[in-house]
Amino acid sequence: MDLAPKAKLDKRPGDTGGKHSRLKLYAILSLTSAVPYLGTLWNGFVYDDHYQVLGNPYLQSFQFVKQILTTSVWSFQNTRAITNFYRPMMSLQYQVIYQAYGPLAYAFHLANVLLHVAVVLLLFAVTRKLLKSDSIAFWASLLFALHPVHTEVVAWVAALPDLQVTLFLLATTWFYLDIGIALKRMWWPPIATCLCFVLALLSKEPAVMFPAVATAYEHFFRPDRATTTWGQKLWRYSPLWLLTGLYLYGRIQFMGQLVPSPLRAQLSWFSTFLSGVSLLGQYMNKLVWPATLSIYHPFAPSTSPLDFGVLVGAAWILGLVVIFSILWKKDRGVAFGLAWMLVLLAPALNARWMPISALAERYLYLPSIGFCWLAAWGLVALWDAGLGKRRFWIRYALGLTGLFIAAMCVYRITTRDAEWK
């Protein structure tokens, strides 16, 4: 199949220069993403960790690999009252760590911290390729590394699937962006894309939303969208849909429904819709102002359009529509960040699909990448607005504000590390 010529990319300021400059950025991001979480290395096992690690016989021998790959994540307890989540990558990683170090909490926490560092570094690389700006890539990755809402995912051993699915979907995106590029007519990007996507599907269920993200990117956001045919677009993303279909068929065929639904009998679809609007508002509030963080957030279904939570969510929807319309004209590549955030957050907004914790901070780890792209673009735009002698105060104020926010984020992360002990 003929591949499309390389499209002319929008110019963006902010490239740092050579390879050595980028290596420095990678080093800064590595330290920034690891140091605030060093306190977790002395934490023990909490909540589900006691069952998934200490009480899981599948980890004690490699002979249980078959059971890990063919049964639900709680099948080792031999009870019908357990959810049918399918997370084989989590159990396989647990098994490897357990075989190497035994039930040593330090090793499991260290694995989470290292995965978080890997996610941040890969986010920087993917953003550079996606948005063609070192500055936006650096600030987006730095914000992601220091955002306190991510503490639950890094500090809690049982939140490993969120780290894994994010890592593998970023890797999927990295290879996907190379498919069909005229200067990179290589055979392996499509294969690598599919392999990484399979690993993401085996990590956590929200990965099934990624084909929708890829389809939206292909038709509305990709720089060469105007010079490629429908056939070329389908060739790029159709394997992702095929793999998703096979995954869903296998899940339903062998394990029943995709996710447990304890609230299904209690919620009407109208209440589910209103609750979804309210949940969106609460998640956006956590991203913008991560002050009130907790292992458990009470969930009360919304029953009226006039409920306060629904009104807040509706206000957020209106605001996001305005932001999207502005970015659609100014920088469509950055507008893709909104699509990433909302599509990958969508499964967490359906209260009929969720377990007892319909609102949980860990559900933001993957979608928040889109938020970080938008915030970084805004920061770079403000910084560029400070050019000139008469406007130097903009950069001065932005720098001081950034240092203060970073210090507060580090403080919040370290205090949360202690709470998870």
C-alpha cells in the first residue's frame, strides 16, 4: 500500500536544541519523578496487597502461569463473590518479583516507582514526537511527574495495573505515530504497535478505549490527515479495533461480562448519566486542585439535573467545549489532549460499571496525560508572551509561581506517601 507523503507540520517554539540538552531533560525528569516517592520504599502492604501478594498462591510458583493467563485476577480465592477483572500482566509481574525477593514490600514498591519513572520518560518522548516541541514535552512530563493525584497509583502496590496500562498505551502511541510516515517506511511499527496494545489490554480494561482515540486522531488531529485516503487511515488503526474485538469476545465468552456491576440494579440510565456529569466535574476538580485526596471518596448517585455536582460537571463541560473550540483553531495537535483525556476517562464515568469506589484517584493516571498536554501548552504560551523588555515580569511571575506550585506538589506527595504506610 502506498504511504502518504510527510505532511508539513505546524511550527512551534520551544525546541531545546541538541541531543545533550534532551539528555539533561531526561535526567531532570528521572529525578523529579523518583525522589518524591522514595518514602514509599519503606511502606508495607495495605488493603488488597494482603490478598493479591501475601495471600496469592499463584505467585509462589511459575507453574501457575497458565492460571494467571486464563482466569480472573481473583480466581485464586475460589469464590463466586469476587469480581471478574482480568489483569494477567499485574499477576505476572507480582510473580516475578515474588520469585526473586519473596514477600518483601520494598521490592514491590520499588517496582512501582521505577514504572512511574518509565511512564514519565516515555511521556516526554511521545509528546516530542506528537507535538514537535521539547518545551511542551518537558513541562507536560514534569507536571505529570509531580501531580499529587498520582500518589495513589505509585504508592499503592495494588494500583500496578494503572502504571502498566499507561506505559503500554504510551508505547503503543509511540509506534503508532510512525505508521505511514513517508520517511519511515519500515515494516515493524505496525507490529510493534499491535504488540504493545495487546500488553495494554492484558494490563487493564480501559485500554479498549484506545482505538477510539487513534481513530479520532487519524481523522481530525493528525498533521497528514488531508493528504491520506480513507484506506490509508483504516490501515493504520483497523488492527487496533480487530484486537479489541478479539479481546472483548474472549472476555465475554470465558469470563462473562466485561466488568462487575454492583450498582446496575440500583441506578437507572438517567441517574447514571447525571452521575457521569457529576463525576466528570469531580475528576476535573481533582486535576486542577488536588487538595483533598483520599483512598476512599463516598459516591452518591445524582438524581436531579439541579444537583450541585451535576451543575459543576455541566459547567466543566461548557468550559471544555470553549477550550476545545479555541484550540481547534490555534493548535489542533494540542486539542487532541482533550480527546485523549475524555475518551480514556469515559469508562470511569459510568457508575453502573464501577465497583464500590465509583470515584477513585487512580482512574485519573492515564487520562491526566491529556490534561498535562493542555496545561504545558498554556505554560509555554505564557512564557513566550513574556518576550521583550516591557513584559519580562510575566516570566518572572511565572517562574516564581511554578517553583511554589512544584514545592507544594512535592510536599503533598511526601505527606501522602506517609499516609500509605
